[in-house]
Amino acid sequence: MTERPKARVLVIKHGALGDFLLSIGPMQAIRRHHPEARLTLLTRPAYRELGEATGLFDDVLADDQPGLANPLGLLRLRSVMRRTGADRIYDLQTSGRTGWYFRLCGPGAPEWSGKVAGSSHRHVYPGDHRMHTIARQRDQLAIAGLQEVPLADLAFLDGDIDGFDLPERIAILIPAASPERPAKCWPPERYAALATALIARGLSPVAVGGTDAAGSARRIVEAAPGTIDLTGRTSLGQLAALARKAEWAVGNDTGPTHLISLAGCPTLALFGGDSDPDKTGPVGPHARAVQAEALEQIAVADVLAAMPSA
């Protein structure tokens, strides 16, 4: 008897860190739906290591995202996609760019789950929708036959935090966001006032984030001595470990806030008028968001009153 060839499945996901993290639940659902398939991820170079850490994929390929003005780059990308031999492609990015990826496949394209016209499992939704990323991806995958898409399980992310010598009771502060989006940052002096209030409650504030958060963290530490500055010092695994230890977390609309929330820490995310928590707010068992047209309008008292509990 001739052995049936193994199915081959390709998942496409670029995104910023928070967007990638929100897509891990759908990636896990895809793996459960295709338990025997050879599963490949095509992602930005920055997320290749994270994709490998999920343990879901047989291959993780870096996508340099060539532009339309780079025909040689597009041809190389088409060659990479064809070499995966995918029978089905799940486009979790669903952008104009990945719509072009579908067209690169040409006649005889594999089954395609996404929003692009002509795809076999097309998910149509309005451009001005207010559907959360999680709900949108669940609807998309339901069309492709995946009925159970839980939130991401980040148990694979862990790290050693013993070396930080942290006190027993901590709360996490995430005081920065993308350098290109300064309007997404709650003022450092508000974080400092919040840190002072936390210290009065017997909690040790711990500031986390990348090196872009270091300036804000220094200002918080200066105004609220007792705050612990770990900015630029933690891996994603260590952030997840901190989330499991912390009593709660407050952060801007940024990737580490999504990670900490998905890891199960009671988390409050702060949103200004230029982003929409209904579409990209944190998810998790104890997650909330507070929004004002300008982040300066959110007072420390508002944050303390809105904080979720486990």
C-alpha cells in the first residue's frame, strides 16, 4: 500500500510583538487541527526565535518582506513559499502585503485561509470593523474548519528570575511603547505617582520593557525610590515568569503588556484616542483596558480604581 504523503501547511504572520502574541492561540489551534502535518511559519526575522520557541512548527522561515518595487525579492519569496509545498496556507496577517503573496502563488494556488479575494476559505469583514483581533481570527479559522480557538497558552515561555532577587510582592509597570508612537505612553510622572501608591500598599513596583523604556524607568525610580528597574534586562521568557509572580500589572498599549496579560497576570492597559482597545486590547483571564482621548487625562486614581484582580 502506498503511504499517503504528509500534509504540508504554511502559516504567515508578521505583525508587531503584541499582534504576534495574540496570534499564538490561533497557531496552536492550527497545530491541533493538523497534528500530523509538516507545519511551517513565515514571519519577520525579529520573531523567528519566538516562533521556534512555541514548539509548534517544523520550520520557521524569515520573511524580509520585499516591496513591490523589488521584483527579485518577490521572486525569491515566491520560491521560498513554493518550496514549503504547502497544501494549505493560513494568512494570519491578512494585510494588503499578504494579499500579494496569494497572487504570487499564481494559478493552482493552495487552499488559502484569509481575506484576499479568490482564496478558497475567504473571510470577509468590513474595513472599518471594531472586531477584536481574537474574534476576527476565530471567525477566519471557523471558515477553514477550526471550531475551537482558545487564547494563547504561553506555558512554553519561562525564564529564571531568581537572579533579580525580587521581594515577595511585586507589581509590574510597562512605561514605554513603540518609539514611533509616543502618544501611546502614559506620562512617566503618572507612573511615578502610581509607583508611590503601590509602595504604600506594600507592593514593590518593577519597571520592565526594552531599552526604549529606560529613560521613563529612570524618572520613575528617581521620583519613587523603591521601584526596581529591569528595563532592557529581561527576555520574553523572564517577562512571562515575572507575570506569573506579580499581583498585577499596568502598561501602555505595547507588546510586553499583551505578553504579561496572556501569561495570566491581572493587567490594566492604558489607551489613548489613536488606538482602539475593542480591536487590540489585552486579553487574558484578568485583563482590562482604560481609554481617554489623551492619555494625560487618565489619573492615577482612575488606574487604581480600574485594576482587575485575580
